[in-house]
Amino acid sequence: MNIIEFEPVGRRGECPEDESLLDSARRLDVDIVRLCNGVGVCGRCKVQIVTGDVSPLSAKEKEFLTEKEIGRNYRLACLTRPLGNVKVHVPPESLTAPQRTQVEGLKLDVAPEPSFQSLDVELTPPTIEEQSADETNLLCALNRVDACALSFDLEALRRMPPLLRSENWRARAAIRGREIIAVESASTRWCGMAVDIGTTKIAVYLVDMESGKTLASRGLMNPQISHGEDVVSRIYAASRSAENAEKLQALLVESLNETLASLCAETGVDLRGVVDAVIVGNTAIHHLFLKLPVGQLGLAPYVPALRAAIDVKARDLGLEMAAGAYVHLLPNIAGYVGADHVAMILGTRLAEASGVTLAVDIGTNTEICLNNRGEMASVSCASGPAFEGAHIRHGMRAAPGAIEHLRLSGDRLTVQTIGGEPPVGICGSGLLDAAAQMRLNDVMDSSGKILPHSRVRVREDGMKEFVLVERPGKEDITISQKDIRALQLAKAAIRLGIRALAEGAGIAESEIDEVIIAGAFGTFIDVESAIAIGMLPPLQRERFRQVGNAAGTGARLALVSLGERRKTADMASRVRYIELAAISEFNQKFADASAMTEI
Amino acid sequence: MNIIEFEPVGRRGECPEDESLLDSARRLDVDIVRLCNGVGVCGRCKVQIVTGDVSPLSAKEKEFLTEKEIGRNYRLACLTRPLGNVKVHVPPESLTAPQRTQVEGLKLDVAPEPSFQSLDVELTPPTIEEQSADETNLLCALNRVDACALSFDLEALRRMPPLLRSENWRARAAIRGREIIAVESASTRWCGMAVDIGTTKIAVYLVDMESGKTLASRGLMNPQISHGEDVVSRIYAASRSAENAEKLQALLVESLNETLASLCAETGVDLRGVVDAVIVGNTAIHHLFLKLPVGQLGLAPYVPALRAAIDVKARDLGLEMAAGAYVHLLPNIAGYVGADHVAMILGTRLAEASGVTLAVDIGTNTEICLNNRGEMASVSCASGPAFEGAHIRHGMRAAPGAIEHLRLSGDRLTVQTIGGEPPVGICGSGLLDAAAQMRLNDVMDSSGKILPHSRVRVREDGMKEFVLVERPGKEDITISQKDIRALQLAKAAIRLGIRALAEGAGIAESEIDEVIIAGAFGTFIDVESAIAIGMLPPLQRERFRQVGNAAGTGARLALVSLGERRKTADMASRVRYIELAAISEFNQKFADASAMTEI
């Protein structure tokens, strides 16, 4: 049987040769638009064949595809059948519901190996002749050879006496190492929580610890934003007063408590059965969440308080979970390359890649890791919040009405908004497309300067702007020279990081076999646009893989499997950290990386 | 060199033959009255020779001693010298400051073997080239082979970064097993806290963990008294509402936090250096302190939630100590024989006694343990708070002005008060003396009935009372028939317990080689009086040993030495618990034990 894989949503499965790509997609829960219900008359189900052989291009398809699209291997999913294993890229415009959350990522591919053992017990009720303490009674019933060496979590013990009596002396115990961390009713479903705390967004997953299945997930904003958009301002705030540090931690914890409770309610899971959690974030977020001092992170030599992984009782952080639940935080690599980067490496299987593989996790801060045939190095680039729509005049988050993609042809500009709503602003992927289209249509030169064009006008303050959408009676949606500069700084930082890694490894960028693009934003960018403005190196489209929130995937892997969790210690120590600010000829290299053209 | 031992204060040491007992006492910090400064003219330094040979009785001594005192081996300490090893009993009236706290006990006799290792480290400051995380840096500096297997307590880690920087990268770490529980300045003195929480009183000791020396101690009232004088009423209160349980725990914790902070201030010890604690109490107090459910303790079959020893993070209980400090609670034996009993067994070395040894720990609840040539059994007797002065019309705690001892000769009654203050009431030991003197002078018959006597009068309500002190203008201090009955119930419970243990072991009470009397109250009772009213069996005076707060001593032993701590698990499982309420012919035996005469 052939295997079909859909990008960037990360679904894969078997597909028979007589099934259209559209039907395979439906079977695998990939929501491709099917206005005509798959009879080849609406032309909305365009997909790009990344690798593999498919049925020959039909005459009907040619009606709907441009020459350029045909050249780039675009097809209509309803009229195409696989002839072998095939990898299909679904462009955002072909998805019914824009996958705009930060929780999407690769499916887990490991057998569960939880951090605890679950044991069902039936106790003998005590009598006046046999006045067994509940604890002794449970240990006897556990029937484990090392029962006498087991210890009890205090909170688990506190809950036990009434529970045993109301449950008729039956219970289910969760034992972690030698510690009994929870004793609950015999019907309890042990679950775990995986969390990726980004500077701007948070992804929370509720996972069944027996099956390893993700039961529910949720994306939310990081509430710390009220104390600063980037980590540097939050480090400053937290190190200025203990109250701030307290507040920054409490905001996260409240947010996670609310989200977990809501995910539990949604799935019918008892919060008292959530026995484990894996939490990742960049080093500053990691420290703020643990309420570790961050002052030293903000000053040279920028050292973390903690590099190694740590297990902490959930209650020590204020997290409401099972009685004696633990929270595991993956290791950090350096002051600006944190546990989320380690999770990304784990989630993308980057450490196991054989050739030259680059993984780029684009966010407010962008971390990049190069695995050059086993030698791994990482950099951190302050790409800033431009991709989140911040500091862009008409920028906005990826929410309904945001322009997410656009094409310029002569004077004609077509825009696509999230949810098909009337345009209200532009999000990161739209901004990237806009710059690329401006460059490709000579509305902008390679220095990033906006050139004369029918859609370009000069504002009263002398600033040039490119009009995306005219909205009579409302302010037009535009992109100004200043917006282009913000994007340019962000993309230059990323490209400089990629180049520094290649140089450090002694290879040319063209030797990179695969570029993994991780992160919610990265999932939705048009790679061609990113290449057109020199953000990514001009490699063949097939070498790029957009994997969604890989840090979230890594967190889930580490949650579900102790084996996966153990791998991260090695990863963290194996990755060499390159301080971007310390590379030779930084200024010249940054200027070179700033060119707004394919480089 | 000869060894001299002073009872009940529990001091022992070498003594030269040419040194008077009084001088030895002074050298060993036993405060015997010395009005004439030891020249044999005041006659206040009366002591009783319990065992051993001393210099012959001098003519001068005969002037101050009655025939009876001479018969009971009383001597003047200033005029007596040892001729070999000698054990000396110092009656309360010969002590300068009445030892009225519950903290006095035997001196510790073990080599310190703390639960943690102390290591001094000097770190290499990080640089931009070597951006070591503080945690990694400390682990490297620790120079332990298993350094990479060490984990950090979160709070210890939180304190570390600013500390390392202010202390110029030098520090002292406390490592417990594989966990770094505290990192403090290099001058930190690691200390520990031992606590004996009684139903009525609490004893707190601050101990230097390196030397094992007790630096300071304090006796205080158990603030839970506001929620009930006995444990049964507190169990009821706590099981009625979570708020009550919360409050009962908080009262103890606040009290301990205040006391520890004050002991630290007094001794110049940094609270952040108090890394360990051992806490003992009866099972109900133990559960209330841990906020474990107590409902099942109050209902048949009266089972504890927890029998085994437990280690809990101090912060989980709200105790303010070193960053990652632990609190160790010794094991319980049964629902009404708790960790304080185990501590008493440890503190008296009862488990190691060779013959037949009885240990009686008198308190609001009295626990008794018999070690019959290696076979150990315990009972719990609800002796009630009469010995604390409660429910006695003129009863009071052992505070200044309390009548602590008295003698009746014909109509003449002489009383001794604590601190020599004018009498204001009567405390437990005074009550015991009063009953004994009334019995010996036929003011009371063996059933406990008050008989006619010049000091006996009938109150308006028909109740007979014995006048201790007439106080013109104030209410006279008296002992009523009702007071005698309360005492009778208390002493009967204790004697029944002793008899049940002897019967269970198949021995006669007369076969008991040694009776150890533990507890603050037990330290100050006149053993002769206790025998005279049938509370204790009529054994020779030499077989009794009053050791002060043995539970407190046991707690200190377990604090100072892991070896001692480990012994308690074996003790707790070795001791057979005898349920007094379940013995055969209980009513008859209780009535027999109630006789107010030597039995």
C-alpha cells in the first residue's frame, strides 16, 4: 500500500491507488476545500506534489492551473491519484478552515513509556483486631516487591483515607520511581499535559498517558505580554522587583490552570488524574515560569540559573493537577537557546538526521539549529514581533480578516484573508508575501526601498506606502517603508543566523539537504516568498518541510515517553551554542543578509 | 575516675573523690541551692543517694536531716563525697530554679550522623566564552563523582544566583541523598530543629547539626488547646470541617515558626541554615500537623492514615526553614500510640534494655511500654488533663506560685510553691503529694473518700474539701472530693495500663527491674507519693528513674543521627499494641486499679 503525507498539517497514512488525493485527505482529516464535492468543476482543491509519482495531468486540470502552477507541480486533488508514496503540500488557500492555531504539529510516533506505573489495588478493610493504617494497608495490597521502600506524596496521602472508604477499598495508584504520587478511584484515566510557552503564544495539549493520544489541545496568548512583548523587557521587569517576578509567574500559572481545567471539562477527564506535565519555553520564559532569578540572563555573560532538566512538584508552581503530580522542564542550552529549542530538535528528529539538516523555529525569537552530519550547533536571532504583526502599521495577529496571502500582477492585487472575511489588516505570512510580490514586481528594490508604482503613494509625513486594500470611509490597508524595514531587520537576523551556522560548520548553504520550518508562523509562510526576499536560502522547494509547532510535538513526545525525555539531556549538551553577536565581521554580514532579494 | 549522675535533670560526668556532690553539681550545671555557699550551715542542699557509695554521714548532716530522710538515704550535697560511681536524685525543693519546662531531658550520647552532607565550594565565574549556567557551574565545583546525578531543590536554586554573585562565587551546599537542598554563604552553620508536640505542651530544640549540641530550647503551650483540651475533641473539630483542620494545622505551624525564629535570633543562627527537623507527637497530633484526615482515627477501628515515617518538605507544611529543608516525622505504632511514644522508646534506650523495663510517659494521654526481655508491648491510657491542673478546682499549670509539693503532719501542712511565690493554686505534682499525704495521714480512705479532719470542711453544696492554704480575703486553696475523683481516674488508668502490660507479658509487677518515668510532669512527681496512692507499683525507690522529656530526647537523637532515625522503623513494628478497652474483665480491673492506697 502507498503512503501519502500531507504538509504542513503533518498527517500521513496509507492510500489505495484508486483513491483521489482529495478522498485520501478527507479520510485522514485534512480539510481541503471541496466546493463541487470532488467532481473537478470548482478548481479550489489545488495542491502541490512535493515528491512521488501521481497520475498524469488531465485536460480538466489544465483549465484551472496557470502555467507557473503546472511548472511548480500544482494539481487538483480531486483529479489526481497516487502511483506510489507521495508527499503533498496543501497551500493555505486550499484548506477549508485556516489552521491558525499554534497547536498543530506532527503526529506522535512513539510507544508510550510513561514516567509512572499505574496499579489497581483492592484493600482489606481494617478491623479492631487488624488496625492497619491506610498507608500500610495500601502498601500490602500493592503487591510490589519493593513496597516497603515506597514513599507517599503527602497530598496523595491526605486524599486517600476518605477515598478508600467511599470507593469500597478499591483504588488506582500512580507510582513514580518509588513515590506514590496519586491514589484515585479505580476508573481514573491518567493524563498528562504538554505545554509550549512561547514569548507570544502558548500551546497546551492534554494527552492520555496510556495510549499516548492527544485528547485535546488549545492555543492561547501568553498573558505575560502585558509586561513586555519581548523577553528582554520581561527580564527587566522581573529583575526590578520580586512582585513583578511573582506576577509574571502567576499570570502563566493561572492561564495554564484555566486552560487545563477547560480541556479536562471538554474531554471528561478528571483533573486529579493529570499526573505528569512537560513544559518547554525559551530560557527566559523557563526561568520566569520557575520563578528563578533572571537578572543574570539580561547581563553579560547572560548565564542561565539552570541548564539541566528539572522535575518540580506541580504544587510548588501553583499548578492544579493530580495530588503529587510532577512537572518536567526540558534542559536549556544557553541563555537564549532554551528548552523549547531542545523540544523542537526532539520533535523534528533533527538529532537523528543523517545529512545536512537545518531547522528554523520562527517566532518572536528565532532559534536555528544545524545538524551537519552529526555535529549540531544553534544560534538565536532576535527576529522580533514583526511576524506576529506587531510594530507594523496595519499588522495584526493571524485572526479572521487578516490578509494572509496576496499576489500582485501589474496593478492588480488579489488578497486572501483568514476565514474569507473582509480584510482588516495584515498578518506575518501576508507581510512576507507582500514584500516578495513587491520585489518580484519591481515595486521595491533589493535594498528594500519602495519604488514608484500605481499603488505606491507618499503620505503627508513623507513616508512612502504601498496600498493593499482601499477602504472608502476607512483607513486604507497599506505597507509603509517603515514596515518593510521592520520586516527586513527580522529576516536579516534569521538569514544571518543560517549563514553563521553554515560558516561555523564549514559548508555552503547550498549543501543543506533539508530545511525544517517549525513554529506556527512558519507553517503558513509561502516558502517561495521567503526565498524571494532572501530570508531563506534559494534551495529547491522539495528540500523545505513545514512541520507546525515542533516544540509542542517535542514536549508531547517527552511527556509520553521517558525514553524520549532522556534523549534531551544528550541533545542539550551536544548542541554547540554560537553567540551571534560575537561572530567576526558582524556588521558586514548583517548588511549582506539584509538584501531584499533572492540571495 | 568516678562517674556521677544527677536525676531527674539527666546530667552525668566524671567526679574526683575529693569533690563534694555540690561542687560536682555546680561543675555539671545542676543548680542545687547553696545559700551558705557549701559550708554546711543552711541545710538546703538535701539530695538522695540512689545508688553508689559515699562518704559516711557526718554529725553536722544529722542536725538537718530527719530520721526518715536518713532512712531514705538523704544527705547534704555540700558535705558528701563520692567513693565510687554514684547516682544522685535532686529533689525539686533542692533545685535553685525549678526546672519547670518540658524541654529538660537526657543529654545526647551519639556521634552526629546528619541526614545531609555539607560541602564548601568555590566556583569559576562565568565569562562570555564560558557561559556556564550557575547550576552546571556549582555541580562542576562540587567535585563529587555523582555530581551529574544530583538534583536541585527549586527554592535552593532560586536563591542561588544572587547569592553566588554577592558571596564572590563561594558557597556552602547541603546535599541530602542526591538532592541539593540548600546553598548558602560559606559561613553558614547548619542547624536542625527537634520538636515534641504534646497535647498540651510543645518542646522545641535548636540543634547544631555538626556538633550535635542543643543550642537552645523552648517550652510552649500547644495553641490547639483553643480547639479542645484532649485529642478526641480536636479530632472531632478537624473532621467536622476543612477550615477547622486548616486552622488546627496553621496554629501549630505559626507557633513553631515563631519559636524557631526566636531561638535562631537568640543564638545568632541563620534560619536559612536550618536544614532538617524531626517532629514527634501522638498519632492525632501527628495527623493534624500533616493535615492528614483524622475522621477514621475517631471511629472504630481507629486506624491511622499513616504508620510509617515520612519525610516532607518543610514548605509543604508552611514551616519557614532552609530553602529545601525536610521535616522527618517518626513512625506511629497505632491510632493512640504515636511517634512521640517511639521517640520516648528511642530516648530512654528502652528497646536496648536487657531485663524487664517499663517506661511510662505521663501526659494528657499516658503511653506505657514494657520491654520484657526483648518483647515489647505498649498501651495508651486516657489519663486526662488532671495532671496539667485542668478540671481541678484550684488546679493550675506548673507556673510560679503553684503548690508543687506538700507535707502533712497532724494538722500542720507545709507547702512548697514554684519559685517560692505566695501560693495561688496547685499543679499536678502537688495534687499527687496532697492525695498521698491525705492517705498517709488518714484524711482519705483507700476508696478515695475524704474523712473527717481538722482541715476538712463541707462546702455549702455538700462537697467535702481539704484546705491546703487559707487566704483571708481570698478564696482558700482546697482539694475537693471531686478533685480527688479526677485524680483517681487518671491514676487508675495509668495503673491499669501497667497491669495490663505485665499480665500480657505473663509477669508480676514486682518482676519489673526498672521503671523509667518520662515526661515533664513525671520529672517532678514524688515517686513515693505516686506509690502511696497506687499509681505506680510499690517497687524500691532505686528502680525508678525520672528522665524528663524523653520524647524530646528521642526527637533530638533522630535529628542528629540517621542511624538513630533508622532504628525507629524497627521499634515501631516491634512494639505490640494492646488495646486497653479490649482487655478481659476491664471494669473489675479498672476498679481494682482505682484503690487510693499502696497496691
